Amino acid sequence: MKPTTVKSHPKRSEQKRARETKCKILNAALKEFSAAGFEGVSTRAIASTAGVNHTLITHHFGTKEDLWKAAAEAIFDTYTEQSEKYIASLGDLEQPQRVRELLKHYINFSAEFPDFHRFMIQANRGDSELLNWFTDQYIKPYSDSELDLLKQAQKLGLMPRGDSLHVRYLFMGAVTSIFTFAPQFKRLSGTDPFSKDIVEKHIDYIFTIFAEKDHQA
């Protein structure tokens, strides 16, 4: 499984070249912001990574803050789109299997889009106004949705009992660790954490670790 880039959703009237340029800039911005945060990146560095003139960032997105917000929107739109497709594919599964599959999807998405969580980690640093905007716009709504899923998982014994928000962060940390620290993991283990076999093994470990003991086989 290879880390995947996000797609922008431009208006139909835009020319193909403009759409391609915006996608390049968005993916470069997500990569750079995920690695160094808002304060640690310049628009010139993002333009260099995207392979475009830095004036095109101003033309397509405006300020660096506007670009950061556009990158946040793009990755969360991608998460929403992928999740909706996956939910639709589940059909009429019984609740226990459905909840398990949705948790599994979250892990697979984290492997496919590792910058999703890296971006959120970096958002905790620096500009508090941006973090407030990010929390209100995305973190709070998505957290509410995830908490609903985790509470269902707790009732089914797929997650430990206790404070659901606390368990959510424990789950996120366990899920994302080998993807966030992928270069270290690869050097120490000699394996690719994004490979299908490792991701599937990681999923099994997560379910084993988090399942209530009374519900484990």
C-alpha cells in the first residue's frame, strides 16, 4: 500500500492546466505543512516542491494561511469521500462486523494517507488562531462522528471501557505510530510499514490490543 496524494475539487470551468497546477500546489503544501508546520514552511518552498512559480500560489490560493486552510479542506474532503464510498460498499452487514470494518477502514486510510495525521500533529504547534479555526471547522465535527463509532465499539467489546475521548486518542496513537515514524520503523525492521502484509498485521495487532479481554478469542 503506497501513500496517496489528495485531489482538489475545482470548478468545471477551470482549464486543465490550472486544475493540474492547483493539485500540484495542494499536494506540495500538504507534504510541507505536514513535515514542518505552518510556521516552518514558506510559500517559496511549497512552490519549489510543486515545481511551479511561487506567484501561482497567490494567484490560485491567496495567502499562506489561505493555502494552509485549503490543504486542510482537501485532506478532510478526501477522508470524507473515501469513508462514504467504503460505507456504501458495506451493504447490510450486522452491526458488530460493520463497526469492525469501519475501524479497519480508518486504519487503512491512515496508511494510505499518512500526511492526514502528520498534518493534524503539526496543527497543534504555532498559530493558535489557525488551530482554533481547524478545531471548529474539522476536528470537532469529525471527533463527534468518531466518538459515536468508538462508543459502539466499546459496547461490542472492540474497544476498552472508559472515557471515549481518551480512548479515541489512544486508538489514534496506536493506529498512526508506524506510519508517522515510517522511516524509523523501516530502518529498524527492514520492512515497509505501508506494505499490504504489514498493514494487515498492524490491523490485527490493533484489534487484539484494544479488544476487551472478556471478548477476546
